[in-house]
Amino acid sequence: MHRLSFKIALKPLVVLAAVLMFLFVASAAHAQSIINRGVSIGGGLKVDIHAPESTKKRGLFFKRRKAPVLLYVHGGGWIKGTRAKSYQLGKFTNKRDWMLVSTDYRPVPRTTIDGQVNDVVRAIRWVRNNIKRYGGDPKKIVIMGHSAGSHLVAMVAAKKVGGKLRGVISNDVQAYDMVAYGGMRGSLPRVYQIAFGSNLANWVKWSPVTHVKKGEKGGYPPYLIMYSGSNYERRKVLAHGFARELKNKGARVSMFDGRHYTHGTIASRIGSSPEVTRVVERFLRKAFR
């Protein structure tokens, strides 16, 4: 009698243990990524796609989830860089059931700033038209860039050439207003000289602030503008100047004062450093709702 009671009492525990084991295995699988590298988007450009496990097709009884998409534009001073340098963003996004798409763009002097902006627009359009096949949600796209990539995503959004976007994250650049930047610094560093040249008209044309000032009010996606402690005062002034013009045109703008980060770590520590991770995550959660 006692043995029978013990066996009956033991069964729920066995079931519970099995359920917990299933959840543990499912959770471990859930944290994995499905990575497609070097997917052609035309124009000689490629993207790397980091998709969460939740986007995987699992048969008749499991519905495939569509993941919101963070399209990332790398840095490199407009003259170099690679889509592979996306730091921890693949793990950061996939852990939260979001997708990362890291894109190429042609470097200067193979093209100009105008050509690079067009390359980013090409990537956005490709994502919008094709990402559903990889489990992404074409209606939930945020663009993010670091350094030169930060300038390029700001240009796309300021010119309103990227279509309907859920948000823009511009992470640490001083090229929002090239005339102001050149005046504050006294001269341009070599990499800026190569990318922007010496023609003042191009400095004006390739400054995001120019297009916001002359653009119509409204129609801008929400922005997160981030700046680091590298040349802190100058970065702060230029970032807030751009934010002010956006706000004057009705845009919702959040700022992140990253004075405790360098130009490199404000990007590389997203996903590991609590402060910068929390800021980016909060913005994306709101944008992807």
C-alpha cells in the first residue's frame, strides 16, 4: 500500500522534471542563432543575417515567428570597414527574439557619400522586400550605424529616403554638421578630408542637419542619438545641435550621454555593459511594439 502511494506521488514529480527539462532544452535552443552570411542584395553588395531560433520553421504545430529587424551599418571612416564588424549585436538581438542584418556599402573613393547613402537605401529596400523569407518582419525595421555608419543612417533618415522606418540609432559621429565640425576643430582629420573633400558645398550637402533644416515638418522616425567621451565636449555639442533641429521638425529624439565610453566601446559593449545595453534595448522595445 505504501509503495503504491509512493509511486502515485512520484508520478507528478517525474512529469514536472520532464517539463523542466523540456523547457531547459527549448530555452537553450532558443538562445541559438541561425546565421546566413554573404547574402547578395544586388549592386555587388551583401548582408549577413543573424536570426533568432524562434524564426525557424518547425512543422505544422509550431508557428514561425516574424522577428523585428535591426539593420546595422558599420563604421570605418567611410573609406574602409566590413559588415562582419557588428560586435555583439548578433547575440544581443537574437537573445531578445530580434534579427540583425549587417550590410555592406561601397567605400570612398569607389563611390561618394551620395553613393554610400544609396547603398544603405538599397539594403533597406532589400530587407523590406525579402526578409520575410528569413523569418523577419518587413514592417518592423530600425536602422543603426556606428561612426561613419552613424552618419549614413542619419543621412538616410534626414533625407527621408528610407521609406517607413520604426526608428534610427545614430551611434557616435561628429559629421552631423560638417561646417560646424570643421570650424570647431580648425581643420579636418585626414579620413574626413578623403571622404568629404575640400569643397564646402559638399560639406553642406553631406551634412544630415542640412536636410533636416530644409525638410518639411513631420515624417521623421524616432531617433536615439548616442555620443561617447572621445572628444566629449565637441561630440556633445554636435549631437545636441542635430537633435535640436530634429525636434524643431517634430521628431521624437532620445539622447545617450556615453561619456564613460570611448568611441569604440560605446558600440562594442552593447550587450555586455548594462548602461549602454539598457538604453539601446529600451529604444528598440518601444520601436518594435
